[in-house]
Amino acid sequence: MLFMIPALLFAACTLAAEEIPVHPHTINKDKENNNGVGVNIKAEKLKYIQETGIVIASGSVEVEIEGLHIHSDSLTMNTTNNVVTAEGNITMYGGPLDYHATSSFITYNVSSETASFRDFRTKTSPSNISGTVYLQAQDIEDQKTRMLGKEGILTTCDYAEHGRPHYITTARKIEYYPDDKIVGYWVSFYEQWIGKVWMGGSPYLVYDLKKRNKKNWVIGQNQVEGWFLKTAWDWPLGLLYFDYMEKKGFGYGVSFEQKDSSAYFYQIEEKDTKLLDSVIKLNKKYQVTDQSTLDLSYNASNIYLIPSGRMDQSEIKANFNHSSDRMLASNLSLYESRTGNTEKLAYSLQYTKDKSNTSYSANIDQGKDAVHSIRIAQRFNHSRPLFRDSTSFKTNISYFDNIARAGEYGDERLEPEIEIVDRYDNFTLRYYQNWHLDLDQGLYTGDDNDQFMETQPEITLSFKTLDLRLFNLDASTSYGWYREVKYVPGWGYNRDYATSRYQTSLSASKSLPLALGTTLALGAGMTQNLYQPGDALYVFTEDAALETDLASFLKNKLTYKRGIAEGNSPFYFDRVGTRYNNYKDQLTLYYGDKINWQTEGGYNWETEQHFNLISSLIIKPGQVLNLNFKSGYDIENSRYLDLSSSANFNPFPWLLTTLSVLSDLNTGNLRSASSLLDLEVGSEENWQNHWHLKFSHSYNSATQRHQLRDIMVVKDLHCWEVKYTYSDYRKEFSLIFTLKALPNEPIGYATGRGFYYEGFDKALDKEIKGDSPKRY
């Protein structure tokens, strides 16, 4: 966005020069007479040479266009070739993006829309930068599609305005491609705390503006690799990796990234195990047609894992996608795990057009050991409107074949189902049928105890909800033929039974507002099942809920539910969940968001047992203190539930303490405990004395000791920040340097995402993320 300035500047000069008199001191061009662009030019001297077509302005030249101000000592425009030059103490500021830049000399060609700057300096605030970027270059050429610069300097330290930033990044040559990337040649990084000290560099560096760069230097230590230094260096086609691990030795790799393809290679000969590790990742995307793409990938890894173990696997994927008035997606995956000694094949196909959708998937898993087990699963799904849009058809077919040992018969079965739903204004008609087909018949006997239910078929008629004013009424009726295979404990084997069933259901509901902020919700229902053998099962349900919100300090919700089943059903599935009788009450006392005390309990008459009595209390007297307590009582076993307590104490903006405790109220013992102390000393304004300290403790119930678990020390270095972290839980250490302007995109010695320690996950609000950079 910065390089839009030259075009705006010289377009303004061109428009103004069309009607410049010989000796005016001020020229004003309003928007209506100047193609919608407002221009105001002032100078001590203005001169137009008619013979050569040159406009000359000198002495405190000021140009204003759409809020953008340009000041210079002199300005010249050749109206013959449309070349404009401005010279001497040039400043640019204002405009819609609030620019601020200086230069000593500018040349702009209006016809080709190219420009050149000398001694260019500016500051800007890009959207992906936290703060301000200060940039200067000895020479810059704007070639319309790219910017070329020489002897460039960049920093985000605001001390640059006083001539001595704490760090700078220099490049002999700079290439800038708008909204794409910045390329630097012979790049060097200097710290300038005590002097200009070279801290590192690269002959070539690319900063990708399209995605966040998370690479460069990482220093740390873990149990698998020991101390490590991992680096990633930009090169024209991707990244170069050079790593050193104390226990593993040297690792090196390269990655290629192009528009439609990428490749990654990494290798290390482990010093401790003498194993040669390698990782290969290849990806290629083909644009088959304007509407079709083909993605191919190959991944192979044979390398150690963090925190432990090894990975030895490979996978090939092919994905085809077509999108037009229809959608087609086909995916194929071949996976082999040499560590787990298994192979997997997965294939899926999906086709969609209008309101019709068809999909198919197949998965084959097999072991490579002597047993050589094989598991096959296939699924076919199809749905579409039938006859009209309000009628839908759906079918699902599932096939399974599980072979425990190669050469033997497996458990082979097929499970198709179909559903047709026809919707009308006042009712809905549904037809459903499913099958359970044992394809292996008696050849495989391990499935003799399989339990399932077949519906062949079921037809359901559901009526639209009727508003009868006194209550709402829902009704439905159905007929079906069912086959149930169910294990009977008394018999010791499965029972296979089939018969027909008629079912009619009615349910009524009503909500009544009462006085004192109370609402009463009532419901009742009846279901009648009639079976061909003459059995009949009647199910009655009733429920009531009384909700009260009184005087902004009391809430209560009392619910009652009962289900009664009379008669007999030959099916087990019809009797499940028909008999229940219980109530629950939830009482809440509250005062704004300061206090919330909730207690709930109830009784189950069906089992003749009480529900656990649970009570929780939240106290927030202010921004300083937040207390949480939760416990209860097991009435049936006459035993208290564990007490969970937590407290957040924030007496000052610079101090936060968190304590969590889990206690056994029956024995008085402490089960577990943890704490976090977050202390901030100083402020960013006084960065020399600005520290951030975080300590995490935990209680070990085995040793009955409260011990330090994690440490984080953060030191403010003005434009930089350094973090020291130690996890006693993982026995790992890290030292992190972060540039404040790029907290997620560090450069130089920054670690990028940093490290992830389990003990700090919630306590530090995910401030530390990731592990040691993985190369697998």
C-alpha cells in the first residue's frame, strides 16, 4: 500500500499542470472541474515555459490531493513526455492510510506509471504487524508490478525516529512484489544495544506476504533430542533446514513450494541409535479442466517421535474434484504402517446434482503379520426427491466382512435400508425398511450371538400439530412387521422372534404463565401397541415443569416425569424406557453476577433411590476475587462427594494468583492441588525494568509435597521480548526471543510458535504453543 504514494502524487501534478498560469503563487482545482480529484498546489514561485512545455515550481512547494500532503523544495514537470521530478526535503503525510514518508529526490513517468526515489524513508503499520515498521532505502524504483531497492534497512523499533533503533535488518538489494512477497539479497541482522554488532545473516531471504512465516531459529532441549538448535532458511523455491540435536546429531532438509506443487525432504543419521531417518512429502495439483482438479500426494516417514517412539509409514493419496452444475469428488488413499505392521486402503466417491446425492466408500484394513487379519467395509448412500420435491427417497447399504485369520471364513454381512418420506400440509407419511443379511450363513459361527432388529416394513402417519387453544395435540399411527434377535439371559442364547405391530400415539402439551414470574409446562401422552399374537402394550407418559424467576434473586426449576407401561410386548425394544418415575429440583439463589448458589437433587421412585445432592457456589465480590466451590452428598451411600475449590485473586493489575484444590470431605485428605502465580513488574513505558514472572505449582498426593512444576520468566527488551521457560513435568527447557511487532512471525533468533508444555496449557492461556519443531 505504501507504493501507491508515487502514483497519487504525480497524478495530482499532471492534473494541476494542465492550466497553470505564468506567475501564480497558488493553484486550486476542485473535484467537479478536475475529474473527481481535488488538487491544491502552493509555491513561492511558479513558472510555465511554453516553448518546452515545462512547469517549474520552487520555494516551499506544497501539493495536496485528497488529504495527502507533499512538501518539497522544488518540482518540475515536462508536459511533453509527462516526466515529473521533485527534489529537496520531500515529505509526504496524511491521506486515507495516514502515510508518513521522506525522500530527497523523486522522478515519475506519468505515461509508464513508473517512479524512482532516492534516500527514501517511511513508516507504516501493515495489518499483519503489531506496531510500526520503519523502512529506508538508498534508491527505490517502482516498476509498476514490483519495486526494486538498494541498500535497504528495516526495523520495528520506534527508536528509529531518534536515529538509533535497538536492531536493524539490512539488505544490499530488495525486491517487493505487492501482496505477494519481499525478497532480500545479502541480508544481515544487527543488534545496536551497545554498538552495531552483526548477529547473523543470509545470502537470500524471502518474506511471504500471503501466509505467515513461522521459520528461522529455534533453541531448546527435550529428553529425546537433548539440547537442539533448529534453523530454517528461505531460498527462492522454499526453505533449507539445518539442525543440530545433542543426542541425534545433524539433520538437514529442503522444501520446495510452487503454485501447484510442493516437496519436502529431510534426513538425519541418529547418533545414538545409528539409524538413518528420512522424511519425504510430495504434493502436486493438476488443473484438469476449468472445473476439475486432481491432487496427488506421497508421504513417507521413517523417523523418531517426540516425546517417544518411532514412525515408519507411507501414504499415497489421489483426490479428484469437479464442480459445475454438478459436483463430483473421488478420493483414494493407500496407507502402510511398518511400525504397526498394517495396510489400509480407503476409497470414496460422491456425486451431487440438483437435489440428488450419491456416495460410495470402501475401506480395507489388513495385518501383515502371520495371522493376516482382514477387515472390509463398504457403504452406499443415495437420496433424491421422488415424484415431487416434498417426497424424498433415501437408501443406505452397508457391507462388512471381518476375517480374523487369512484363509478362514469371516463374519460377512449386508445391511440395506430404505426410507420414503411424503410430506403434505397436514400430515407426513413415512415408509421404512431394513434387512440384516448373514452372507456367511453357517460357515462362520462367531456371529451366532449377534443381536439386531429388522423392520420389514414400517409405515408411519404423523399429523400436523393441532392448536386446540386449551392444549397442543400431536398424533401419529403406524404399522410394521418386526424381527428381533435378542439375547435372553435366562435362556443363555439369542431369541429370534418376528411379528406385526400396530401403534397409535397421542401427546398433549401446554404452557401456562402464572404469577410471580412462574411458568407451568404440562405434558401427557399415550401410546398403544397391538401385536398379532394378541399382546397389547399401553404406555402412559406425563411430565410437568414449574420454572420460577422471582425478584431477581431466586430461580427454581422443578420437573416431574413419569412413564407407565401396562400389558405385555413380545419385543424387548418396545419395553426399553417405558417405566420411569422421578422428580428433580434445581434451586438457584443469586445476586447479579456477584453470587450464584445452585443446589439440585431429586428422587427416583422407580429405583427407590435418591439422586446425588449437588451444590455449587460462585462468588465474585469484584474484579479482584473470584471463588468457585462444588461438592455434594451421595444420599444412598451416606458419603460426601469430593469438594472442588478454586480461587482467582487479582488485587493489582500486576498480580494474579490462581489456586485449585480437590479435597476428600470424608477423610479430610487433599487429593490434588495446583496454583499459578502471575507477577508483572514495571510497565512497557519503563521497559528497562519490565518483567513478567509466572510460576506453576502442583501437589503430589503420593509424596504429599507441593512442588514447583513450571516456570516462565519474560523480560521486556523494548522492541524485543525474551522468554525463559522450564517444565519440570516434561523435564524440558526453552529460551525464546520474540520480536513484539511479529509475535507469531518471529525473525532472527525468534522461535516462531515456541514450545507447548502440558502444565501451562490453561494457566498461560495458550501463550506457549507447539513443541520442538517437528521434521516429520
